[in-house]
Amino acid sequence: MNFLKIIIGIFCCILLAGCLYPDEKLQKNTIPYEDQIVAVQNAVDRFQEDSGGLLPIKTRDMSTPIYQKYPIDFSALLPKYMAEPPGTAYENGGVYSYVLVDVEENPTVKLIDLRISEAIHELAIRIDVYRQSNGYPPIKELITKNIYMLDYKKLGYDKAPTIESPYSGEHLPLVIDNQAEIYVDYRIDLFKALKEKDHSYKPGDDIRDLLVEDTYFVPAYSLPYTIDDKGEPIFKEEK
């Protein structure tokens, strides 16, 4: 009987260790440590200096949205400038894509939380299934001429899916355009940023850089925003 208890105890310890390790590893891969970002920035700066101004970035189509356009190519940085990608990077099992912004003037390392793309992908699948049966997505409300809110109940959701903001932790809604492309609605974060930060934006200006300044993140999967006559954020309509 004692022998059996020992075997059971060992088995439970193995199970417990197996449960704890993934959580520990997940935590390491999901917290954007400042020292990791600084290390990547230093590697990028050294690479650019040694290469005569070139940047270690992957090639993307010119139509790629601006904040997703310049992903860092870690293979260009290894092993001379870094021993390995940071643990939070997708290339090393993390949940972030490391990208560059302001590549012409001051190439700066920022992050995209790839869990956003996973949520968007799941919603896109449901929209495609609905469109195959009905010929169009389930529109609930018109926001602007080309931006819409979805009727999520028709897609099988009990409540509207949201994205956790990398800036505020708020739950941000998702919208679609007239091509059924899905975007995160950052107006909550932009409203807060406009109130808290000094700026000189005018109606017609794209104000998304407010979210990039002084943060680790870019507003991935976003549409352009501007301000109205009251200084509040609105979608910037194409002319």
C-alpha cells in the first residue's frame, strides 16, 4: 500500500510539473519586458550602422498597413548582434511580432500582439461562413460611409467579441469596412490619449501616432483616425 502511495505521489508531481511549466513559459512569452525591447533596439541600431543604413526587416508588399509593414528579420541579427530572439518574440515562441516604425528618420522597435490577429482570424472565418449562405456579412449599424458594426448574434456569438487594448486594458470592439475586412476600433484609447497628451493635430490629420508615442505597441489592424471639430476621434474617411 505504501509503495502504491509513493507511485501515485510521484505521478501527481509529474502532472503538477507538467501543468506549471506551460503557465510559467506562457508568462515569460507574454510579458513585454523592457530590457528585451532595448536589446532588440540596440541590435537594430548596430546592424544599421554596420550595413551603411540598411535595416533588418522582412520584405512586405507596399499595400501592407503601415504599422505591420516593417517586421524585424531576426535571422539578419543572429548571431552577430543577438544570441537569439527575445522570448516574447513569435520567432522564439512568444506572442509578439517585433516591428519598426519611423524607418526613414528614427527606426524604433515596437510590438504587435499576435493574439489580436488570432481573434480577427476567428471572426473572419465566421463572417465567411455567413457570407457563403447569405451573400453579405451581417451588418448591424453604419458608423461611417464605409465602416460598419456587425450583428454578432447572427454569427453565433452571445456577445460581441472584443480585443483587449495593449494600451489601456479596455475591451475594444471590432468593425468591418465595405470589403468585409476586419479592424480593431481604437477610438476609446485615442479619446483618452487626446485628453492626456499635448498635440497639434487638426481635422484631417491621422492621429494614430498618439498611441505609438511613449508605448511599446503599435495600433495594429487599425483604420486611419482623425479628429472632428470638437477634437474627438473619428474614423478618417477616404476622399
